[in-house]
Amino acid sequence: MSNFIRTNGLICLVLWLSSCSDPDKVPQTHSSTPPVKAVTADAKAVADEVERFPLRTALFGDLHVHTSWSMDAYAGGNRLGPNSAYRFAKGEKIELQTGDEAQLQVPLDFVALTDHAESFEMIQPCTMVPGSPGFDLQLCRDMRSGDLDQATMLKQAFAMAGLRPAPHQNDICGDDKQCQANAMSTWQRVQTVANAHDDPGRFTALIAYEFSSLLTEMGMLHRNVIFRGTDVVPHAISSMDVSNQRDFFSQLDAACEGPCDVLTIPHNTNFSWGLTFSRTDEDGAAYTSEDLERRSRIERLFEVTQQKGNSECQISVGAADEDCNIGIMFEPCEGKDDRGCARESSLLRNVLLDGLALGKETGRNPYKLGVIGSTDTHTSDPGNTRGGIPPRFKAAEGIGFAVDRVLEAQSPVIGPIRKLSAGGLAGVWAEANTRADIFDAMKRRETFATSGSRMRIRFFGGDLPEDVGAQNNPVALAYERGVPMGSDLHGNGAPRFWVWASQDPNGPPLDRIQIVKGWVENGEQRQSVRDVVCSNGRQPGTSGKCPKTTADVNLESCERTGTEGAPQLQVTFSDPDFSVEQSAFYYARVLENPTCRWTTELANSADKDLPDDLPATVQERGWSSPIWSRSK
Ligand SMILES: [Zn+2]
């Protein structure tokens, strides 16, 4: 590559920032260079007029979304950039790479686009800017023409998974300095498009990116990094900057100064080979109390469900709860296996338990995590979780999709595509639909996760009356006399909990609500799961289980059958085993009536047999963030 072309490429990059040869253009109502100060001022003026909900309203969003600005998404055939993804989130119709039109039944309230920071240095020179260093490389030509498929691209990326920091793609983006300049210019663009689409009171576009450190054998130490406002880090810290997780948090903490506020959300911990929350870093060094304190300040939430499965709990991996068996991607680790299998420190429930244990050992629980769900879509269609076959699976093979092949197709990361889940959503209880309100709700962990449903879940604990649900304003009373999900209980007495859920207006009714408790007793990590309320007056017996619902699904038509199910469920309950001597957490899990799994709908539509290695139906669900009680 000659110097002339390199220089020319950089000029193009600079020009591109302002002249915007972007196929996915920013709306004309906003300048394409980021008027950061002006946006802040505008946002504040509008924020004064936005509708506010003192008792907080449930807002739904997707905090894990890839567009064509992620190299793996681009290599998968996606040519829709952030602008299209925002338009889709707001309810507009878009045409997916398959040629299918897609539109959300109900628009999202907020979104965080989380393209891989590792792609930021490459995406412009390789795919957008003729004359830049990498544009004419065979690799980039193949990427643009679709000859380099996603599988090959991912295999190449994972081949370097052992290198820390990850190497720059110098052949594509120039020397390290040029690569960093490219990365910074993409990061600027990410902010500009988010600012253009943020609409306080109506739709929130959070500025965000994904940190994607890779482990061998397709393992991941991935986190989404989300900012409160327009004050963000100058450079999106990626796996090319850090040598381990400790280093990541330390650099992020140092770079996000002053008015900058940030939180991180680990995801696909089911693919982390136990490392995201193990007692040692990936280089084997034990965390110091300073490391854990820093991390617990920044890492407030946990992505419990998404298209690559669930990370809540697993039978034989520290749990015996039959309702854990959904979205399981790996067999339990055996013996010395430590890759490609499931470990306790990969799963939310065990991580919360280990947090209690660490709290006992060190005086501070470092793993107080709320929950959210998201999609991890790579086809620029945030929140597209309902309504038959998720269209992104049609894109799973890249351009040239054929319906009847998806059931057999393999992904290099996931294996059989049919094992994928439909993808989840994030719920937050916020006072208004603004960046600051949503971020603050996430920071105080007043959030819930769903596996794609728009069900709403409230969960409170404290000095609550037994009939709180029958009072005039139960939510006001619950805030007054208790604490919401994501909080610590105060007071010394045994708490009473109140849980409430309402169904997705466009989904099936609710089957039951369960309460999961975790505690540490005599040094042993313990857990229990009880049904606390079920539809149609079914009562949990001494087993803690309601009789199974009679609601079902006709597998040929996917129509729901039976009459059981409730539009709303709520109940108060106390823990008969509550002890002030014990630290514990409690969270709610809400199950819908059964529906066809997406694979059943797909098989029906192509007149094929149902896959025999997967359930034909699924009970989609939601999870509240926990409430913690601390031993006195
Ligand atoms: Zn991702």
C-alpha cells in the first residue's frame, strides 16, 4: 500500500465525517458533525417539558444491537447502519438484508446500539471509504461483495482470541496511530447518529458500544458499555487496549471522568467459560478489593437472556430447578473441562450467591446485579422478538436465505442455528423517557428482563401491609413503606414482599409467578424456588409448585388452547425462613402460558418435521431484579 493511498484514505475519512457518503444517512434536521454542547442544551430544554411519571412507568428497550457497523454483521450481509436501526426501533418499516420488510408491532421506548468497538477501526476503511488503506484489499473486497461469509470472518477473529491486547488490523487501517484515528472517528459518528435520534420524552437513544474480548473455542468476555448522556469517553476502550478484565475497568473508570457516567452489562456469560465472574481474572490473578469495588460501581446489570441463550441458571450447574431448562447452550463442565461447557460462575443465580459469599468474606457484596434482556440482533432490527419467526434467523446464512435450510444451518459460534432463542427485551421503571432517567433507573437496578415479551413486573419488599395490592394506590404505598427491585431492604423486621405482573397486551396470558431465593448458610450456597401465585386460583401445595397449567398449544396451527391464564397476577408473601442472621436475595420469575417455539413455526411454514432435539413449545418469561437483605 503506497503512502499516497494511505494519505488519500485519511483525507477521505476526514471528508467522510462531514460530507457523509454514508448509505445510511443521518436525518437532515441535524448537522452531521456533532454539536455536542448544543445537543445537551436542546435536550435539557425539551426535558423540562417531557411527561413525567412520579411513580415510574415501564419502558421497553433493547440494549444490545448490532448494525452494519459491526464487522461480523456486515460479513453476514447486513448493510443497514445505525440510522436504519433507530428508525426501526421507533416503529418505522425497514427492508432487511433478506428483502423482507420488518416492522415492530409496538415501537421501543429506548435503544442502545452496541456495535463492536473492535470494528470501529476497520469498518470505514474496509467498507465505506474508497482510497483508504484497506479498501482494495482482497479481504475487504470479499467482504463487500459477500464472498467472505460471516463464518470465515468469525473464525479468523477467534483465531486471535489468545492475544491480549488483541492486535490492530494494520493491513486494513494503517499503522497503530491511523487505526486509532479511524476508531475515534467511527466513535464520533456513533455519537452523532445517537444524538440525532434521541428525542426526550418520546424515544431515547443511549450512546453505547460493545467491548468484545474473545476467548479460545468461541468463548466471550463481552460487555455493553452505556453512557448517561453526551459526555462519554474520547475513545471506545476495546480489547485492543486492555490485557484483562481488571485493566478494562481500570481504564474505563479513569477515562470516564467529570460529568461522564457509564455502566457496563456483561452478556453471554454462558459463553464465558466461567471467567466473567470467577474469583480470578483471565490471567489467573486474584482480584483485589479495589478491583471489585471499582467493578461493582460500574457493572450494575446482567443480561440474563438474548438470542444466544439464557444465563440465569442450569440444572446440574448449581441448580435443580426444572424451569431453568430453557435457552441452555452447553452441557455442564466435567472434570478438567474448562472450555465449551457450563460453569456456575457463568450463571446469574450462582453469581448472585457468590456475591453473598464474597460479602461475608470481605464485608462488601461486589455482585449486586440487576437484570435486563436484549436481542443481540446483528440485522439492525432492535426489539424484534415477537410475531412468529424472528426475521434475523432468515439472515443467519447471509444473503441467499432459504427458509427450509435454517433448521440445518450451523453458525460457527452457536452450532445449530435452531438452538438460538428469539431474543429478549430490557424493561426499566423510569420517571420519564429520557437518557438520564433511563440510565438512573438502570444504575439503581430498577429493571427487569423478558425473553421477548412486553410483560410488566413490579417487585417490592419492606414493611408492606398484607393487602397492599388491594389498596387505592398500592405502588405509592409500596414506595413509601418498602423498596423496589434492585435495592437493599432496610429495617430489622422480617420483610413482606409484593410482586405484580401484567401480560404483554399482544401476547399470551400469565401462568404463574415464582420467587427465587438465594442465601448462604454455614458457608454453603443455598437456593429455593417457589410458585407464589398461579392463574385461575391454582394453589402451590407444600411442594411449592402449582398444578401444571392446562393451557396448551396446537402444534400444527400454533393456536393457543385451553382457558387458563391471567391478564394480571399479584400477591404478597413473607419468607417463613427469613433470618436477620442471613444475607439473602430474592427475585421474581414470571411465566407466560405456553406458545410455539419459533422453530415450530418455521418447521410448520416449510412443511417440515419439528426438530426432535428441541422443545416444540416454550413458556416465555420475565425476571425482576433482586432485592437483597443483609445480615445484621
Ligand atoms: Zn453483541
